Amino acid sequence: KYDLTRSLKINFSSSSQAIIDEPNGRIDTQEEKDSILSNVLSLGRPTEYRHNFDIRYTLPINKIPLFSWVNTNINYDASYDWRASSLSASSFGNTIQNTNSIKINTQISLSSLYNKVPFLKKLLSTSSNSRRPSSNRSRSEDSQKKDNEKNDKEEEKKSLELLKAFVRPIFAVKNFSISYTETNGTFLPGFLPETGILGMQNSFSSSQAPTLGFVLGSQQDIRDIAANNGWLTTDPNMSNLFSRTHTVNLNLRSTIEPLPRFKIMLTASRRYALNESEYFRNNPDNFGNPNWESISPTKTGNFNISFLAIKTSFVNDGIDNSSQLFNNFVNYRFDIAQRLAMENGIPFSSQSYPEGYGPNSQEVLIPAFLAAYSGTSPNNQSLNNFPSIPLPNWNINYDGLIKIKWFKERFKNISMSHSYRSTYSIGSFLSNLNFGNPDFIFDSNGNYLPEYQIDQVAITEQFAPLVKFDMTMKNSITARVEYKRDRSISLSLANSQITEVKGNEYVAGLGYRIQDVRLLFNAGFEDQNIKSDLDLRADISLRKNK
């Protein structure tokens, strides 16, 4: 561990494993004994090597008084693995693998920023700073002075409260945070060099194998360098896959407080994962010269992003179970197909679907599905199946009713809450091997081949809860009333079928808290009575799915 500065820290750890090989059979000759001794003195045959390191840097922007409300941390983590091949398959070579992860976290405290302005600090403060005037004067003068001050303070208080009611919503955003993580990895089989310092062979020469960048987590493709330097096995029977991984996570969070005791938590997220794999091996020519080929490159992955489908959350089905949203989806396909043809310069007419973008085309179905079930116009719907910008979800909590006299006399605490969460997800996608091949422009249905074949997309939505009341009375009785809604809509692209499941749930609960209940055990403390509160609770839930 190395703390280079207060803001920059580096951690490094490594481990290595070796095996002491012995000759086959019984050890009964001096030559065999010398062989074992030689292996012991050379610390054995390396079979595994691994190291991890991370660099953590705190951006010193908060050291500047003007930006003390901003905190940013940047982390870089990397690992490297080398594994020896089995002695029975030494011609297949060893395997090497590396990973890296970049994390950026930023915390923005807008409350601290507002407090830097004295006028805003006074307006946004919830505490009262009234002071009693000193009484060093005569009683008559002091009484008259107090009356004048009282009137002035009441007028000032009314003006201040009015100004607070106007200013607080404007400066309601209290904080904002961003978390971004990108993780990458490479796995390379058939690697012939042995391990050494930092896991490299020839660590202090210009012919380091693999490269310094690779052992430090670089994702530069080193296959050409390795092949040209003879680092890769030329055995044509080597069947291990070369693979790369790439994952991106983005999380956004913000707290808004437009009124005292009224908090809104906004969240948004996006996750994209991609795995690439292929066979990279030698296919020698007629003269036995190495000829490296990339065979069957494949990409797979998954995707999900926070979504907003609340516009259609309360659209009911017809008496005959017909769905207006499904009808919109069917109709929107034509509009989406027209837009795709226009953007790609393909001739089209207003009477029929354009060539390559039929009613069951993947590129048509997904945007039409998203538009119909999010309540978006097909003319405004993005045609990207992997949206870049996550939409906000929220959690709302209000416990200000306790400030009202009637509630304050009867309850210890009373709160109302509401939560909304929705996601759009692609369970899995797979690259089309024929994408980009001029001989395979269309699929069997006459639609353009997409770059990725998607099996299913889904929209999930939860009001958990739609509304909830949580109460604690003066007599320690607790009560809870809650109403939840959820729905799940999935589009299967194998048969162009939509499945929608809706759920409604009602929850009611009562409880009672018994204070200072003496426990039957003393937790190892002799002559000491252990007491704790005992909460009794009973909930009833009624749920209906459709």
C-alpha cells in the first residue's frame, strides 16, 4: 500500500503458486534425488500467478472554497492472471487474462452551495432564530418598545414566510450524485511464455511478454503482436475461445425537498453488458507457414435502463378484454417503418410497408412497442433499441401531517409515501453472423438483417406503493394501509406476441409495541437485566393478477 499524497493512493498485491515436480515411479537413484533438489531450489514449476492493484484519486476540487460542495473520486482497478497448461496438453499453451475497472463517483451537495449565500441560508433554514430583547430600560419604555418590536416582528415574519414559500421550491434540489463504472476484460488462450516479475517473461527487456500495458489492465488487442513474436501456440487443434467483456453501469440520484418534511428521491440507471468471443488459431498454409484466422466471432449481451411508462399505467382494457395499447402498437408499426425507410434513404409509399421493414421486422417492432406502452407518439419515439438516456423513477415521502394540531394530539408519527419504478430490458441479444455480408441482406421474411438478434424485450412497472399510510398512535398502536400496482409487458420477437400481466394488491396491518420487555437471557452480563421493545404485528394482503 502506497499513499503517494493525501489524494492519491495505490494498493498492490500479488500471489504465485508453483509445484515441485517429481520423476515418475520410485525415487531410488541419485539422479532422481538431484532432480527433486534442483526443483526445490528453483522454487518449483510455476502454475499460477495473479496480481491486483488499484489507484484511488480524490479530485482536490473541494479544496477550493468556491467548490467545497463538490466531491469527486476516481478509482482504477486492474488484475492480471497467468495459468499454466496441463503437462499433458502443453502444446495448447498457457492462458492469460486481465481486467480493468474505472469508477467515477461525484457527489454534489447543493445545500452546502445555498448556505454559502447568507440570504438563502436564512430563507432555507427551518429553525427559528428569534431573540428576546434585553430588559435594561425602564418598565414603561421597555413595554412600549416590546409592543413595537412585536408588531414589527410579526410583519417581518409574515413577509419572510411568504418569501420562503416562494423561494423553497426554486432551491428544492438538495443534492445530486453520479456513479459511473466501466469494466473490461480479455482472455487469451494458447500463450506460450512463462511468468516472471509482474507476471511477464523478460520483464526488463524490450521483448516483454505479454506487454506491460496488458498486465496493467490495458484492453488493447495484442493478438497480432503475440502472433508475430511467436507467443501463441501454432497447434491447429487448440479449441479454446478468445474472449472480451465490456460492462457499463450508470446510476444517477437526486434528493428534492420542495417543502419541509416533503422529500422526493429521484433515481435513474442504465446497464449495458457485452461479451465477445471467437476462435483465434493457426491454420497453416500448404508450406506449413503460420496463418492466423479469426473464426466464428460472436457477440452476446444484455441491457436494461430505467424507463417511464406512467402515461399508460391507468389505461384500462375494454369490456371484451380488448387493449387500446395493443391496438396502438399494431398501428404504430407502419409509422415506425416509414421513419426507418426515410432515415436510410429507402423509397417508400404511404400505402405499403417499405422494402426491408415489414410489420414483423425487429427494427420496427421494438420502437413501436416502446411508443405504444410509454404513451409516446411514434413520430417522437427513438429508433435506437438501446436508449442512451435513462428516465427518472422516484420515491416520495411526506410526514408533515404531524405538525397539524389534530394529528399531533393523537399520533406519535404519521407518514405518507409513494414510489414508482419502471425498467426497459433486453434479456439477451446475439450478433448475426451474416450481418454485413452482401449475400445475406434480408432474412427469411424479407426484412433487413439486424446487427443483433433480440429474442425478447420487456417493460416492467411497479407502484410499490401507489399510496401508503403508516401511523403510530399515542397508545403505541401502529397501523398501515397500502395499495400497490404493477404490470409486466413482454414482446417476444420469435412470434411477435405481447404478454401483459397486471397486478393489484391491498395491504392492511395493525401492530402494538410493548416497551421495556425483560429478556429471559442476560447476554453474558451477570446481575444485569436486559430489556428491549417487543413489536407485535399482523398484516392482511389481498392480491389480484390479470
